[in-house]
Amino acid sequence: WRARLEPIKLGLADFEKLVPELTFIVKKERATVYLVGTPANLRRPIPVKDAKRLINSF
């Protein structure tokens, strides 16, 4: 399967400040593990609430 994607918003965010607020990151002490490959929750979609929080932080 392939899909053409367009960026929604580009920028930088302070990941360490966002970790306590993101619900898809369960093990807060090893939060960087969730960024290996793609930002995902073990290949499950990131909750909409977390996605909006990430987008707004850019």
C-alpha cells in the first residue's frame, strides 16, 4: 500500500517537555524508544489528542 502524504506543519518541539502530556508514551523513563522508526505506539495509531498536541507544539 502506498499513499501520498503532504506535511501538515513543520518545526521543532521540545520532546522532553511533551513526554509527560503524551498518553501513547507509557514508559515515560524510556520515551525515546517510541520514536525509533516512526513516532508510533507499537505500530498502532497515535491518539488524536496526542497528535494535536504534537502539531500544536511546533
